[in-house]
Amino acid sequence: MKIIYLIGLVVISVIGMNTVLADDAEAEKNKWLTGKLYGSDNEYAALRKVILRQENGKHYAFVKNQFTFECELLFADSGLPTGLRACRQTTEENKNWSVTETDIPLKCKVIKKEMVCKGWYNLVSSGQSGMKSEFAIARKLP
């Protein structure tokens, strides 16, 4: 950040501030992409490992949990996860389970020494009505 003095006034360079913020956002995103993540595909399931993969510039999160969904992981300008998109079933044994929403918004907050991002969605089993469930993805804070 640059500080410029103009006739007794202090002006902070906005360009310098945006660069710092962009660097912080990229660092935050990298913490999610390279860190050990865990989560669940519904609020009743135990927390399990989340596996990330990258394909064609997109990031995908596989929640190794009860319903075995894989979703595209979306990021906000801040570097925090902002949503899950196009969740799909990955195993034959759970093929009857699906997510009705195309996009699931995530809200992130610090809980003790964790950053936890959660979002509600409609979980459906073939031939049944849906039920509200909650995805969670988290990482430990230093």
C-alpha cells in the first residue's frame, strides 16, 4: 500500500489496497484448495474427509460421506467458498439419492478454531418427497 502526502493530507493508494486485498483473497482460496478439508452431506452425518479435484479450471469437492455427492466448489472474490453447484451422485449404491438445487449457497463463519461453510439443500430419494439437508465443508484455522 502506498501512502501519498498532498499538502498535509494523507491519501492511501486505492490501487495498492486492491492489490493487497486480491493477494489476501488468493491466499484464502489456496488455504481451501491445499488444506485438509472435512465435512458432511447432511446435518446428521459424521464429519468425513472432503477430497478436491480440478478439471478444466473448475474445482470439485467430493464429500466422502453418507450420500457420496460430488459438487463444483465455487469461490467468492474474498477467497471463501460461496457455493456448491451441480451436485451429482458418484456411486452405484446411492444412485437413488439426488440434490434438487442446481446451486447451493454457502455461508461461512468462524466457529472456535474452524472456518465452517454450510448450505441448505433438498435431498431426494427416487419415488419419495424431499427433505431439507445441510452440506458442511470446513477447515481448521491456525
